[in-house]
Amino acid sequence: MTPEERSLLERTYKMAEENNEILRSIRRSNRWSMAVKAIYWIVIIGLSIGAFYFIQPYIEFMTSALGIGAANAGDPTASQSLLKNFQDLMQ
């Protein structure tokens, strides 16, 4: 092997090592990014579910106070009674 070939081989080896380090860094940052996104969505979904459980008693109270329910779904006078209940509630 000539000195010129040896020099070329060493430069190629150093470049391959540097590329390998860069690729590993990209992979590592990609993994961290995916983990942070997963945690982000878990927190968003968890807070949404928590907020629903927090306001559920208020929603149930309002639906029962206003007379909203499955029994009134097909009744044409349900909207009138709903309006009356709402007006009574606001007084």
C-alpha cells in the first residue's frame, strides 16, 4: 500500500466515524423527540379526562335542572319546557 493510498484510507475511516457519530446523534434526538411528544399527548389527554371528571357534576346538575334528557328527545314541547326551566333557573 502506498503512502497516498494509506492517507486516503485513513481520511475515509475518519469521515465514516464522524458520519456514524452524527447519525447516532440524529437517532438519539429523534427518540427523545418521540418520547416528549408521547408525554405531551398523555398529559393533554389526561388533563382533558380530569377536567371532564371535575365538571361532570356541574353538567349533570344543569341537565337535570333544565330537564334535558333522553326522555325529552322526541317531544316537540321539550324545547318550550327547556326554555321555561332555564328562565326559572335564572331568576
